[in-house]
Amino acid sequence: MLTLRKYLFDLNEADKDMFLNLYLDTLEDSFFTGWDRFYHGQITVDKPWYGHVHRKQKQFKIARAGTGVFKSGFSVLEITGKETTDEQSQRRLNVRIGLPVQAMIAAIAITTLVAVFSVYFFQDIVAWSVVAMFIIVQVLLLIADLNKTDDKFQEYLEHIRNAVPHE
């Protein structure tokens, strides 16, 4: 995974149910974590996240669901997190948002195909202009996805940290 953003959150006693809440709000299915998610059709997920949450190991690997115009798409970015303890016994949550290997390979392959077809069908300057525009659009979409995923995850963390625990 190519890490694009990193965060370190300090945890306190009120955050003891954070992994339980994340587990309950995550669709636990390995179907979405591999190459399958790039060539399957529309899939509806009612939860805000999909991936794996390991409550006992205090770590997770999730992605944002419900993206796109019809809320049926999935984010390309993965969010990984793990609870750690530092020297002063302070609990912390290390979070990384990044681009998985499958997405990088797919982007490189598609860009290569666009470049080959552009050079074959157009003149030199037009072909490279098409390739440049394609790369710029990919980067802009990645930045938009990163910002949206980051905002949604931080909103979600704030929400579950401020939620009133059931007794």
C-alpha cells in the first residue's frame, strides 16, 4: 500500500468500545478486498465501511462504501489502523490512508493502454495531450477520493468517540 496520509490519535478510557462500533458498522467480507472489486457490477452496501476489523488484535483494514452518484461505488483507498501503546502506557491509534497495490497496477495499466491507443490513432502533440489529460484526471479523482475518505473517517471517529455508551 502506498501511504498518502498518516494520523496518530490519542485514546482514552472512553474509547474502549471504538473497535466494537467500527466492527458493527463494517461489512465484513473479503469479496471486496481483492481484484474482484474492479470488475464486478453494482453492489449495494448498507454500512459506511467494508473490510476487516479485528477487535481482539485491535486493528482494521477498511474502505469507504457508498460513493458515487448512486451511492453504489466503493472508494479506491484503504484505511488501516492499529492500536499501540507507547512508553508511558498511553494508548494511541495509528491510522494510514493509502492506495492499495491493485489500484496502482490498474491505474498504470489503463494509462498505458490510453497512451498506446492515443499514439496510434492521433498525431504526436494530440496523443500526448490526451495522455496528459488522462493522468491529470486520474490524479484529481484520487485527490477528491482521498479528501472525501479522510473527512468521512474523521467524522466517523468523532461520532463514535462522542457517542453515549449504553449501560
